[in-house]
Amino acid sequence: MVEDDAAVRELVTDQLKALGYRVLVAGNGTTARNILFGGDKVDLLFTDVMMPGGITGTQLAAEAEKQLPGLKILFTTGYSDVPMLKGSRRAASLLRKPYKTRDLALTVRQVLDAAV
């Protein structure tokens, strides 16, 4: 789970853990990249679209798709317009902030269960 806002990161991590998921947490794209390619098995990259620090969620996802075939990706954003996702198959896996725990649970499950 990649989120630059510490309060949101903590809340979502707690929600995902309460839903029974094992969560690896990153506050930026660089840390997330180290986790993704560090050897731990990761089934889903749940990342904020826009993040400071040089690596956006979309850049991270593009890199992960190349190196980890089969990795499921779910984006989240608080922005109403996300030009880098328009017309992309990635737009189908987008959870808009703010969201309820129920929406998080349903969307994560749908993404994990979807065919690659």
C-alpha cells in the first residue's frame, strides 16, 4: 500500500489488516519499489496516483507491470481528473478518495479476483 499522507496511510493499513490482508506499507514510490522488487511476494499494488518524491503511482505501476507479470494494480486518488489514466485499462482499477471501508473491501477483492 503506497500513500504519501501518513494519516491516510495508517487508516487504510488498519482497514486492510482488519479485512485480513497482509500489508506492506510505503510512504513514497522509492520505498514501494524497494518492497516490490525486494523478494516479498506481493499480489496487489495499491497505490496513490499522485505522490511527491520523483516516482508517481502510475510510474511505479508501469515499472511493476514490466518486472512482475501478473501483479494486480489498484489506484486511488482524491483528484477528480486524472489525465494519465484516461483511456487506459488502468482506469478500471481506480478507487476514488474518500471511500468507505466497504468500498475498499469490495474493490480490493474485485481486483484480486479479476483475470490478468
